[in-house]
Amino acid sequence: MRKILATGLLGLGLALGPSGVSAQQAIELHGASQFNDDHAFTKSLAKFGELVQSCYGKPLNIILHKNSELGLEKQYFEYMSQGRAVDFAIVSPAHMSTFSKAAPFIDAPFLFRDLAHWNKVLDRDLFKPIADEIAKRADVMLIGYAGGGTRNIFVNKPVANLEEIKSLKIRVQGAPIWSRTFAAVGMSPTVIAYNEVYNAIQNGVIAAGENEAAGVEQMKFFEVAPNLAMTKHAITIRPLAFSGKTFRNLPVELQSCVIKSGKEAGAHGRAIESSEDAAKLDALEKAGKLKQVTFKDRDAMKKLVDPVLATYAKEIEADKILAEINGIE
């Protein structure tokens, strides 16, 4: 699978026709999503494709591979870094940690006070130093920021305080900050592939996981863990990423469209997910599929995590960014 001509005309969108006369050939860009058309991430990627095509105005084919057809987000990021198979995708920062220790800091637990604080941080582009490091080390550009879902803990039994989550086996993302966070509050974190979480809970390997409403709904986690402890421990930031190797082979005007459309599609995704989040949970609860359980010790949980986050920020040289985030009113 290749997007543009593998000839000396690479990136020019030109090919020789049967008569030897130049004819324009459409450039292809391939996107990937783990989810179906209803998920906020897929909608964001589809919007990106529409915006790029509208902006460019020349032959351009956007092919979006859905439902994990090309694997999971971790693979998408590796493909983009290598310049093959996937040109753009929305990827959790945790899956970028192989290339950048600082990447998972982008949406670390208890980094944001609330949605308003989250929006202010994104508006000020405080994560630019981390995005620059990712571009340098992985050759993947962060061209927009989707997300906006509030993450809570789904469990196979009701839990409402720190005592009740003590030693609870929970699946976490692969970045160290996530394991450290949940260990600090007394839980037993383990890293398991996203598509294996359902079976792991069903088979008793773990008792819980954590996710935003869109993920809980899409993956049907409520079927094996119908109790949602409302810890509100994180607000997601899901970068819309684009392969640097692909980008450099595109015509300059298309490069400009990619940058512009990435920012707009990210904002579109944030509006979708942040507005749909509570509605999805309420609908699932009304249908009798899950129960939202008030978590009484969220403030105490945050106090246990704050020193862990500060230490982590210092380790990855993001302590100045953390100070700026904490300083935003």
C-alpha cells in the first residue's frame, strides 16, 4: 500500500498516461481507527479527511481504515514513524512513550482540574515542547488534539472509596505514570492490551479498567464490569498524529492543508467527545447496563497522586510545563 507515486515524480501527483502525456493522479492518504463510525475518534478522523480535501481542491483520496482493520493505536504510531501503511490516526499519548518519555504526560492522571482548565491548557499550546520532541524522535507530527472524555474506573463490583479499591487489580495503559498513579492509591495495576481487557475481566485476571464513556460504550465493558466508580481521574487528550515521512513527500500546498485541517479536526473531536460524555453514561445507566457510583475519596486520591505526578514531571523534564498548567486559573 503506497499513497503517492514511487517515482521521480513523487509528491507531484503526476503520472505519464498511455500516450506519454502527463495526467494528474490522485494522492492517497490512509487513516486508521480502532473504532466504528459512531466513535468520536472515527468522526474526528473523517472530519480531518473532509477538511483536507476541501482545502486542497485537487485529486486526493482519503482512505479511513476502521474497526481495528490495521491493528491498534500502538501499531498505528509505529507505522506512521516508519512511513508505511498509516499516514494519520488518533493515538493515545501512552503509546508514544517508546519514542518520548514525556509523551504520556500530555494527559496524565489528575493533571487537569476540570474541563474548563483542560481547554485553557490546550488553547495556550503548553504541550508544544513535548510535540516537538515526538516529532524529532519518532518523526510523527501532532497536528491537532481531540479527546475531552472524562475517565472513570469500571469495576465488576461497586467501589466508592479508597478502602474499597485497595489491592483491586486494574488494567492501565502502558506508560509508567499510569502504573505509578494507581499503585500510589493502593490498587494493583497491570498492563494489558486494550482489546484483551473484556476477556481479562470476564476470566478474573483483572477486576477493573479505566476509560472514558466512548470507550466503555464501544467496547461493551459494562457487560463484564457494570459498576462505574466516578473517580474522574483524567480528561483525555488524544493527539491527531501525522507521519513526518509522508508529510515531507506531499506538495507544499497540501502540507499547509494538513496542518490547518489537523487543528480544526482536533477541535471538532473535542467538541464531540466532551459534549457526548455524560449523555452516553446516562443513556447506559437508564438502559440498566451500568451504574454510576459516586466516589467519595476523589480529593484524597488526588493528594496521593500529586507527589507522584510532580516526581514524574521532574524525571522527564516537564516540571516547568506542570508549573504552568497548575498556574492557570
